[in-house]
Amino acid sequence: MWSYSYYYIIFYGMTHYWRNTQQAEIDFIEMNENELAAYEIKYNPTAKAKFSKSFTEKYHPAKTIGIHKENFWEYL
């Protein structure tokens, strides 16, 4: 019998976060069909979502998305 988490992974992909030794971080990462999407979550919609250069150069995410209080419904 398949568990709920199995179906979640099949539909949404695997989820992770990332932080390096210099404390740079990515808030939320989805991996689905060998494609990465990186998300930075901010409360303030005018704050710029910054993605670590060390992360983007090493993992080459297909999407980098900033989520804030005015657009979060698009990602639920």
C-alpha cells in the first residue's frame, strides 16, 4: 500500500531547503523530474528575493521564484 508521502512526492516532487557553511540559504526547493525550483519567501513584496550565487552556480535551478504576502496564493 502506498503512503500519502509517496503520492505527495509523485505529484509535487521532493522538497528541501539549502544552507552553506557561510549561512547563505534557500528557503524552499522542489525537485521534480530532475528539475529544481528554488523559492525565497519574504513578507515584504518590495524586498528583493536574493538567490545565493554559490547555489545557482552549483545546482542551476530551472526556476528561481520570490514569494511574498501579495502573491503567495499562486503557489498554494
